[in-house]
Amino acid sequence: MTSSLHELEKTMSQLWLNRQTRDWLRFEHSEEPAELAQLNPEIVSKLDRKGAAVYARSLAYELQDMANCIFPYCAKAVGEDWDDIVADYYKHHPSEHFDFNQICVHFSSYLEQHCGELLKKMPYLAELADYEWLEQAKAEEGTRIERAPNIAITGLEQITEYFPVVNQTLCIRRYRYPVSEIAINFEERKRPKKKFAAKSCLMAIYRDADTHHPRFMLLGEASAAVIEAAQEKPTLYQELLKLTLSLTPELQPSEAVLQFLTLVDELHKDNLFVGSHKKEVMHVI
């Protein structure tokens, strides 16, 4: 019986990504691990174990190194159990994409689904993993940022006739923990603290249209609501101003308008908004 390419891929990935089968490949007289029973016996019987062991060691090193590079703060948080967690993740989520880096895309959800005891000790860990993954993802994202004309939004005419264009790489995260503070803590301290109090954190994560580098920006509730409304569909500045007024009832209208115009200017300067389009005018014939 001829093995299919799919069976070959499945067998080799399980041999390479499983520590017990990697050890069996390396040591000729070692006892067969139970995991071998799940593999195609025809393929296993024809294996060049020494050659396969070389590939397995190299792949295991590359995979571990990649996780260390993408999730350095998670690695610091977890400590000595990190290598085992990474190895177990790869068993649950072998590569499904031609871009090898994409193998880590499910790591945050893996922590939530399979690392309950660890999250009891560090409940922020899955969010920290998402934060770190997004930095990698935005750096490599292929989405093209389409700019629009840069119109100064300073008065009634612009507010009623134009709408902002949102940076096409932008996503907003609502974290339960202050992940940016946690990341700084792990970056700056050789012995970072492991416990953090819950504190909601609203963050814009995107690729800068000028530098093409990933950027992280903390947001307030009103700012996030304005951005999300503009991101959902083309929305005139006039409608975004009304939204701002409804979300800041404690401010005088004139003060809220000034605050809105300042916000719009900042969003353009920071490349969350990448220009403005004029609404289409319907001519009645």
C-alpha cells in the first residue's frame, strides 16, 4: 500500500514534534514509545532513524527559538516550564501555513484552553501572549495601507462633508490586564514580578503608515468608540462628533467639540486615521 503525502506529513510532523518519538529516533536500542502506535507503520518501518533524528533536533531547536523570539515576556513569566509548554503547543497546533512564523498564531487560545492551572497563577498570561503575537503579526502583515487626501478638519464644512479613512491594519483590543505595563515590567527587570492586579486596558495595535513598524497606543473609551465607529463603515466626522458628545455628557458642548477636534488631529498624526474622503453628492436632474 502506497502512503499518501498527507500520511507522510502527519507521520513526520508527529515524529519531529513529540519529545518521546524524537528520543526514540536518536537512541537505536530505546524502547518504542506508545506514540508510535498512532503512526503509519509502513512509513515508520522504512525510516532512516539517524537522518530523521538530525532533522527532528534541528526542527525542535528552530521551533523553540521562534517561540522565544515571539514571546520573550511570556517565557520570562513562565520560567523553567516554558520549554515544555511550547513543545505541548506544537503538538496541538502543528504548522498549517507556508510562513513558518504563523505556527504561533494560536498560542494565546492554547493557553486559555490547555493551561488552566498556569492561568490561575498568572491570569494575564493569555492576554500577554496575544499582545506579543500581534507585534509579530503587524510587522509581517501584508495588508496595504491605502492613504486618502490629508484634509485639515477644523470647521463645520469639513465636519459635515468628510469622513476619516482608518488605517487598514488597525485592531483594537480590550484587555482585562494592563498588558503594556506588564510587558515593560518584564523587559526592564531581570527578576520581574509575577502578579498583577486586573486593570482594564484599551489598546490600538497597528502598522504605522510611515515607518511600517508595529505600534501600540493606549486609548480611552470615547476615543476607542470613535475609531471603531469609523472602522465599521464610512462615517462622517459630524456623526463621530455626535457620538463623542453622547459619551462625554459631563463636558460643555464647546469643550467637547474642541476635545473632538484635538482627538481627530492626533489620530491623523499617529496614523490611525490615514486621510479623509469627501462624501458623494447626489445631483438631482
